[in-house]
Amino acid sequence: MSRLDSFIRRLEAQRAVLNWAAAMIRDRGGLVLELGLGNGRTYDHLRELLSGREIHVFDLEPKPNPFSMPPAQFLVVGDMAKTLPAFVEQHGAAAVLIHVDVTVGVPEQDAAAFVWLPAHVAALAMTGAIIVSGWALEHDKLEPLALPDEVPEGRYFAYRRAA
Ligand SMILES: C[S@@+](CC[C@H](N)C(=O)[O-])C[C@H]1O[C@@H](n2cnc3c(N)ncnc32)[C@H](O)[C@@H]1O
């Protein structure tokens, strides 16, 4: 498979996962969290899918496309190792949907580089919340969920926050 095909498939899988996750939580209350603003593509997709919802976005150095800059009050700037626990202190387990799209740029290294992240995600998520991630999250309160058939095995991961 060419790198172009692989890139297109990754984005198609990401879109399918976000569509699926948004439909799962559309009728439920709670915050939506985007971990990793980057260019703002997935944030833009989420805000279109979940228009009117509060979407809090986290990034170390936000430099998105100008059309995808979140309102200042919903943008949390800084290292998530610090900003996520601070957000938990302020809001508690208030998230109904969390999209984890943070990376060091080398997919094989993400789980090790962000070893602290699954515990913060579990603390932010309310019981029954849906968590979708570009890499596998290991935590005993995050129960793996099956993704739609069109998402190739291992390309994306989904979890439900256990009680
Ligand atoms: C792959 S990009 C996100 C792509 C984005 N979801 C999109 O669709 O355009 C990953 C982002 O994670 C951010 N990041 C990496 N390590 C971080 C950390 N420790 N704390 C906060 N943000 C971090 C980077 O600054 C980068 O913008």
C-alpha cells in the first residue's frame, strides 16, 4: 500500500470513529474533550457533529488552521501531564466523550511516552463515557469496545469508562 493510500485510510478510520462516538453520546450530558488540537481537523469535525456542545481542547502549543482555533475559554494550553490533573481538580469526572489524538510523532513510542495519560483519562471520564484513541490505552477502568466494521483492526481504539 502506498503512503498516500495509508494516510487516506487513517483519516477515513478517524472520521468513522468520531462519527460513531459522537452518535453514541449525542443524547447524553457531559463535556467533550479533544486531547491534541494539532491542525484542528478533528476538533473541527467534532464541533460540526456536536454543534452547541462544550468541547475543551488541550495542546502544548496550539497552532491550528485559523478557522479551527477553539474559543479561549475552551482551550487548555500546556503539557497534558499537568493540565489534565488540574482539569480533573476543577471539573471532576465530567467528560462523556474523550478523543485522544496526542502523539510524539512516532506511533510505536506513544504508549510509553504518555504512560501517565490513561489514568488521567480514566479520572476525567464519567461512568459510561466513550473514549476513542489513536493508540491503545491500558487502564483497568477503561473497557475495550468494538469499533465499526469499516475501521481496520488496530488503527483506532475505543473504550467505555467502567463504574
Ligand atoms: C497529531 S497532533 C493532533 C492532530 C489533531 N487532532 C488534528 O486533527 O489536527 C498531536 C498534538 O499533540 C500535542 N502534544 C504532544 N504532546 C503533548 C503534551 N505532552 N501535552 C499537550 N499536547 C501535546 C502536539 O502539540 C500536537 O499538536
